[in-house]
Amino acid sequence: MKQLIIILSGILLSATAGAQTLHDSTAYDKGLNMIATAQTVQDYEDAGHYFGGLSASLPKEWLAPLYTGLCYVLASFHETDGSLKDQFCDMAQVYLDTAETRNADESEVASVQAFLYQARIDVSPMERGLEYSHKADAEIKKAEADNPDDPRPYFLHAMNVYYTPKLFGGGDEKALPLFEAAAEKFKAFKPEMPFMPHWGEQQNLEMIEKCKEATGK
């Protein structure tokens, strides 16, 4: 019986090795506040540096590298120079790969990966749209299959449609109802812990307004 208890304890420790607890809240709250208040490329880069340091100090946790990757994706979207946008995406990819090796939540990693591919499109939509929209779509489908309640894949699906040329069934008018449906998903979604991923809602609302302005609705 004693040996069985030891085996079961080992299995439990292995399963929770990369798990987050409420004790992590203090460390994550600072970085999340940096993201929430960020307005410039430098702001997002600073948040990325913070979470990168946290990732190094918490080598078993997947959330820190995931947030680091997200910061650099957001920095890419706010950057105007194409080569710098790609550099931020390259940095983000390194951290997303790290998160994946740490037994990360598949839906959340796939969502940020899809967002990264969309940032790649943003560098040169005409040249990259077809390749990276397919890659983003594959990650979105992966995220939806892993967790149908996660609102981020629905937001990202709407983004994919938004970036698709109108000639091929995309554009702001087609994307608007999808962004609105994603907004409902965000309203219903409750993260397991306060510092768990809840990004995307503000970006989704901004895209709704952008689509409404473009379509006159």
C-alpha cells in the first residue's frame, strides 16, 4: 500500500508540475497590468521583457512564456516597420515553442500561434495572406477543438475572415457578425484564475467598431 501511495503521488506531481496556482497572482498581475495599459511598441516590448524574465525564473510554468509571446505579437501589430514586425514575430515564436514544451494549455497556445501568423500577414497582406491565413486557420481549428468555450479562437477566426479579400468571401462586412458572435463568447467566458488568459476582448471590440465604421452599420 505504501508503494502504491508513492506511485500515485509521483503521478500527481508530474501532472501538476507546470500548473499555475493563486499564489502566482502577484507575479503575473504586474505584467498583465503592463499589457493592459500599453499604448506603444515600447510598452509591449517592456511587458515582453518582464514576462521573459518571469519565464526564466519559473522554468516549469507555461503561462509566462505564453504571455511573453503574446507581448511580442502585440508589439508587432503596433510596429510600422516590416522588418521589425517580423523580428517581434520571431521573438514571439521562440517563447511559444517554449510554452508548448511545458505542458501548456493547447487552446491558449494555438490561439496565440494563430495571432502570430496573422501578425505575419500584417507585414505584407498581398504576399503573405494566402500562406499564413491557412496556417492561422489550422491553429484556430486546433484551439476550438481543444476548448469550444475559449472565445479567442472565435475572435481570431473573425480576424482571418477580415483579412481575407472580399473577392474570396472575406472583408469587414463578412467579419462583423463573427466579431459580434465572439463578443458574446467573451461575455460568457470565465478564466479559471484571475491571471489566466483573458486577452482578446478589447481587440475584438475595437474590430467591431472598425468594421461598423467601414460598412456604415
